[in-house]
Amino acid sequence: TWDEARYEAEHGGAPSVAVAKGGWVGTARGAGTASSLGKRLSDEWNMAVWVVNTGFGGHPMEGFDPERTTHSDYTNTVNIVKKVKEVIASDRHYVLDTSKTGMFWIQGCSDGIGTESENTMAEYKDMFMNMYSGFKTELGINYAGIWLVRAGTYNNGDKDFYMSGPRMAQLYMANSGAEEYKNIHLVFNPDI
């Protein structure tokens, strides 16, 4: 119900949800970026925006690739988003505009230089595209915004400036003219 979703959002329950409508933003604990993004999109589109944070910190990309795992972070993400969509639909206060159903992605430092699951550009790009294609099919996602990741899991050292496989893949997908990447974009914090 609406009350349950709102309670979860206001009290830091999972999934973290930020809801923006007009000048009001309701947020879950730790959802600052999500609420800022929701507010910006709500203002731009003049409609309520739901931002569902399905973050799984420290997880490598393999867990999000539906072609590599059977029970995975991918499956958990799909289940959380479907549950939120059910809550929204059952409440009937909001209508989901499927033309504006997107995802924002910040992941890759767990796959960066010097990590156990270090990936090449090609490996990361393939796994990301498998995930993105699956989300498009199962969730109706029609665009992706990518926050550029750190190069690895370092303590703010100069190695964070290296061009790791995930970082190169993310830059490539967001800047390629190829049809399969046309709705993948880089997002920078000043954008929100």
C-alpha cells in the first residue's frame, strides 16, 4: 500500500525509495542522490517521479549479468523494482509513464584495477549490455544514465585516475554512435 511504501521510504527500509512531486521530496535514509535526481526530473517533467535504489554495495558486475548467474543481484533488482511497481499500481494515486522508465547506474570499482574480479573493457561492456537488455525486457527500461566509477578500490590514491576496464567500457557505451548504445548516457553530479 501507499502507507507501507511511504513508511519504508521515511524509515530507511528496503527498498530505498525517493518520491518527488512538485516541491516535496520524501526520501529514505541515505537516498540523497536519489532524491536530488527525483526532484530534478519531477521539476523537468512536471510529474511525480519514483526513484528506487536497489544498490548492492561492493558487488562485481558478474552478479548483474543474467546470462552468467542463476540467483543473482540481477534477479534481486528485478524483484525489487517489480514490487515497487505493484505498490504504485495498487495505490492508484499515480500512473506510471513507461516512456520515462530508466535506470541510473554506478558500479564498476569492484571490477576495477587490482580487484579480485578485474574485468577488461570488452568483458564489462558485454555484462552491462546483457543486464541492460534484460532490464529493458523485464522492467521496460528505455534509457540508462551511468555515473563514471572509480578505477579501483583505493583510498583516494593516484590509481583512481587509471582507465580501468569498467571505466573505459562506460565511456565507450555513452559516447558510441552505435544503435545499441543510443540511450546510454554519462551522468555527472552537477547534472542533478
